Amino acid sequence: MAKADTTSKTQREIQQQQDRRDQERQAGQDDAGHHAVQAGARRQPEKLPAQHLAKPGREADLELKPRFMAPDYRGSGKLQGFAALITGADSGIGRAVAVLFAREGADVAVAYHSSHDDAAETKRCVEAEGRRCLLLPGDVKDDAWCRQAVQQTVAEFGKLDVLVNNAAFQEHAASLEDIDDVRLQETLDTNIGGYFRMARAALPHLRRGGSIINTGSVVGLRGSEKLLDYSATKGAIHAFTKSLASNLLERGIRVNAVAPGPVWTPLNPADSPADKVAEFGQKTDMKRAAQPEELSPAYVFLASPVCSGYISGVVLPVTGSVGAI
């Protein structure tokens, strides 16, 4: 009995000590406020402007310019002599990937829909890295254009080593009943249909050691109550990635995906109302949205045979949260 009393006393003391620490820690957090996590090479923006853009959304119109140049990233020839085709490369993640691909030695074809000024800026940045850049305006919903884009890339650069499927359409909806067939078809045909068409067009030109990288999303891993159709397409992209990876394995062509969390690009301000845009990314464990330059090195890793020659069929989460899968 005496031993039991001693044990109870010891456990109560441990509890009381921890309770005091918890209270002190909570008080310190209340005083410090709501802090975002900074763990990269340079400090990234934590507050976003309350801004709404008309679709398709131009990066040039954003009040806070997305960071895509990754000034601390040093190229080392990981893609030297490669030729890459990137859809949705006029802005956002696609632009950031184009810049780093060029820094690693690749010529880049920039496929985009209609934001010509943004595309011209991407071209300027790629050429500033000392590589060639080809602009390809068009629509991934058009199979003939997809085939033409690939053919123009091969004609310009002499080959195709990497395809990055990145173009996307997103529009929130409060209810499934808000998504009519026109909207559903636009989302499906752009996001998953476009990936199929571009991969199909590129495949005859990809050689052993080549790769396809698809842009998925964290909402394809965990869903999103207000992005029903978009989340469904991103889940489909993840399944497509794994299936195509198995299909092409014996040909030595790798297929992988990156699943971003919230990233500051024109896509979200061209979807959400301004007040929601200001809160974008705050629900991640890092309590902020990523900048495009924090995503682009993942694409370099998956594109480079020297980095990921033994990796195919993975969905790499870059989400700002722990336990994304």
C-alpha cells in the first residue's frame, strides 16, 4: 500500500510539472502570435494580398510577385543537353521549373494557354540562363495541338527528353450541385485529359532515360470539400502516374509526380475570393503557402537520371505539412 501511495504521488508530481510547463508554453505562444515556419535557403513571404484575378490569371497582375528564380540554387549540369517540354509554363510552378531546368542545362519548350506576356517573361528568364526557349501557345484539350507542340519541340531541339504535365483548371464550388456538365468536362478534359494527350504525343519521341513528370496535388491525396472536381482529377493524375510508370518501365522511361500543397501562383487568386486568398496556406503545418521556387527543385530531382534513375511511379509530396500521404 505504501508503495502504491508513493507511485501515485510521483505520478501526480510529474503531471503537475507538465501542467505548469504546458501553461508556460501556451502563454509564450499567445505572446508570440501565429508564426509561419521558415526552413529554406531564404525567408519567404508569410502574408498574402487579398486579391482576386479574372481567369486564366496573369502572374504579372499579382500584387505579390511569386518567387521563382531560386537565387540560392546552383546548377551542376544535371540536365545538360536535355530538351524539355513543360505545359502551363508561362507562370507559377511551370515557370519556376523552366528556369531551373535551364540552369541545369536543358533547352525548354514553354507550352501555355493565352497569357502571352507571362510566357514572354518565362522565355526571357530561360534565355538568361543561357539556354534556348520555344513558346507554344495552345490548348491541351486539343489533341491536334498537343501533337503539334511535341513535333515543334523535336524540330526545334532535335529531341525530347522530359515532358512535364502541369497545365490545370480549378474553380471552387460550395456544393456538388454547383458543378454542371460544362464545368465538369472543362476540369476533366484539361487536367487529366490534357495529361493523357501530351504523354501520348510525347511517347514516340522519348528514349530510354527519358521521363514524364506530372503535377498532382495534396488535394489528390486527402481531398478537398470545395474542390470536388479538381481533387478528383488530381487523384486520377496520381493513379495515371503509377499506371503509366508500370507500363513504360521496360522501355526505360520513368514516370513520376509531384504533389504540391498550397503554392503562390495565379491559379488560386483566379479561383478563390480575395478574403480566402489572404488566408491561403495558413492551414498547413508550416502555416504559409510555398513559393514556386520551393517546388521546382523536386522536378529537377525527378527529371535527372543521375538523381532519380531508380525511381519511377512515385508521388512526391511537397506540401508544407507532415504526413502528407
